Amino acid sequence: MRFKEQVTNNRSIIESFLSLSILNGLNLLLPLVTLPYLLRVIGPEKYGIYSFVYVIIQYLLLLSSYGFNFSATKQVSQYRDNINEVSRIYIGVITARLLLTFIGLILFSLISFYVLKSKEEFNVFEMGVGIVLGDIFIPVWLFQGMEKMRYLTLVNVISKIVFTILIFFVIISPEDYKYIILLNSLGYVAAGICSTIIVKRFFKINFFIPSWNDIWFQLRDGFHVFGSTLSMNLYRNSNIFILGLFANDASVGIYSAAEKLIKALQGILSPVAEALFPHLGYKFQKNKDVKDSVRQLNRFIRPYAVLLFFLFLLVLIFAPFLSNILLGKSFFDSIPLIRIMSLVIVVGGLNYVLGIVGLINLNKQSLFFRNVIISGVIGILVMLFLVHSLTFYAGAISMVLSELILFILCTRSLYLIGR
């Protein structure tokens, strides 16, 4: 009976965990199906060009996402019982994202001639703009804040499976590499359309023209989180960007493949922490004792760290097998990169819990922002200093060092808050 009560009391977090597990399992499984095929068909050089342009798209996506995936999630989780307030949040965030995307596209058009090396790269970039536009209308923050992640899972299952199937029909020669990003765009746009239908039909969101105050509130509320996520993603994505500027396309492709594999493997355990974010956000708001909130967080960190460490050991040991099976013989040089970056599975996973689940839910966004800025700047400087002599090894070293510094800073911050 006690077990049944526990399940009933924690039904929302269990549902979020299961939905996120399915989603992350999909994000792990489908690249394992398509990545070996793609890398063998297009090779390191073409994959390097695709990865370089895709990182630029990610920068635009980062500007468009702002800090909403965390700030808006927290707002929705706090007002989930008030549909009018949730509607205001939804419309305000969507409009703010459209505005930010428009600004981002204008700014990039002014510097594109200095960043993109050829007309071919510019054409690939144009095909990828649909990723940003489609993502605007996929309100992860709404589904997560309402703890209704099954809708996000449904949307992603449909779009990603269609994308995966099309890969094998469209990408049949090295020159077809430019269509990979186009297929990504189509998937995002389809997911955005499906999400909008779900939001209107199942969440009963009211559509209206927002006031400037609603838009400005969202921009102001998400600013510190945006600064943190911007800094974090800048140093995480900057390695590919810097390699694209100073190294050849093949080096970019080898590093990108190794990094993509590590990020996919991180997704195995990330649903646990992601499901906890809105759940603890709601609890922390009700609990006025900050020290008790930190203790609640610590009870989760210990077993989670054990799971992360076990996954790290598996990747470290089986790196040659993973590289050979998933990336192919042309990517043999990625093996040491996978081993170096396997540390990111542990420290990166813990940083999400310490920084996002912990500091942001405790309303310490500015503190987390400062920590990320420090670690991010150090990582980029190390990358710039080492890239000429170590090429893609510089990227692996920079990524691990940045995550370690961020881990130390976030651990210290929570210790000072909870003592």
C-alpha cells in the first residue's frame, strides 16, 4: 500500500522521467542508426563542413532560446493551475523568441561574409534556418513546467523517425551532405506545427496579441539564465567553430563525430536530472529553508554521481569498439578524443544538477552565470592557445577543463549557501 501511495504522490515526476527517458533513448538510438551510415557515406571532410555550419545554426538557436527553457519552465511550474497566467507566459515567450530570431538573422547577415568560407556553406546555412524557426514553436518549457512531457515525446518521436527514414533515401553520395541540415529543418518545422496544435487543443492556451510588458518581463526574467546558458554553450560549441576557422575540414569532422558521440551517451542518464528540475523547483518555492533545499538536492546527487561514473568507465574502456562500430575506420583518430571527453559525462552531468537544478531553482541565477562565465572564458582561451599545436586534441582538453572548473565553482557555491 505504501508503495502505491508513493507512486500516486510522485506520479508527475515519474511520468516526466519516463517520457524524458523515451525521448533521450530516441535521441541516443536514432543517431546510432544514422551516424554510422552518414559518416561512411560523406566522410570526415564533408561532415566537418556540415558540423561547422550546424554550430552557427546552434548559436542562432541559442539566442532564440534565450533562458526560456529554464526561466519559463520555473514560471509555468509555479502557475500551472492558472491557465490565464500560463497563456500569458506562453504568448510572451513565443513572441520574444520571434523577436530575438529576427535580430539574430539580421546580425548574422552582416558578418556572414567573414565567417562562412564559401557560397556552398552559405547555401547550407540557409537550409538550416528552419531549425531555428521550427524550434520557436516547440515549447519544451511549457511541457516540462506542466509536467506533461508525454506530448513533447510524441512530437519528437514523429519528427525524428521521419527524419531518420529520409536520411537513407536522400543521402546517398558525399555531395548530398548539404541535405542533412535541410532534413533537420523539415523535422523541426513539422514538430513545431504539431506542438502548436497540442498546445491549443490539450492545454487550452488562449492566443492573443501580447503587451510589450509581457515580452519585456520574459526577456528580463530569463536574462541571467540566458547569460549562463550562452556562456556554457559558447564554450561547448566554440571548439568546433574555432577548429573550423584554424584547422582543415577533416579535423573538424573527426572532433565533431567524437563530441556528438559523447553528447549522445550523456543523454542516457540526463532524463533523471531533467525530470527533477520542475519537481524540485516547485518544492523549493514552497520550502523557505534554503539549507533544507540544499540537503534535498544533495540526497539526489550522490546516487546520480555513481551512475555517471559507471557510464564513464564503460565509455573509457570500450572507446575503440564505439569508434569502430559507430564512426567507422575513417575516424580512427577519434578514439583518444572519446577517452579524454568521457570525463565530461561525469562532471557535465553533475554540473546540470548543481547549476540548473540547484542554483537556478534556488534563485541564484546570477551566481551560476558568474561561474559559467569564468569557466567558459578559460576554456575558450585554452582552445585558442592550443589549437595551432594540438588541433582537435585542443578541443577535447578545453571541454574537459571547462567542465571541471565549473564543477568546482558550483560545488563551492552550494556549499556556502547550505552551510
